[in-house]
Amino acid sequence: MNVLVLQVFVSLMLVASSVLLFIYSMRHRDHEQADRLALFPLEEDGVARPTASSDGPSSSASQE
């Protein structure tokens, strides 16, 4: 019976700590940073990428 009481106590402590961490995260607006970091790889680097030109290998294959 003591094991059951211990298991319930540990489970309640885990739930309480999860709720407290969630409230802390919402107050410090950490969830907004996650959205920004998820979209970060989609930003442009500012480096011009080469466009398709007549010198490229794709155009030589179409001429043959």
C-alpha cells in the first residue's frame, strides 16, 4: 500500500511541476520564439542565387 501512496505522490508532483513550467513559459512568451525559430531556415540569406542561363548544363542537354 505504501508503494501506491508514493506513486500517487510522485505523479502529482510531476503534474504540478509541468503546470508550473507551462505557466512560466506562457508568462515569458517562450512559445512565440519557437514559431520564429521554426521559420528561421526559410529566411533569405541576402546572397544572390544564380539564375538559369544559356551556359548551364540544363540548356546544353536540351540542345542535343
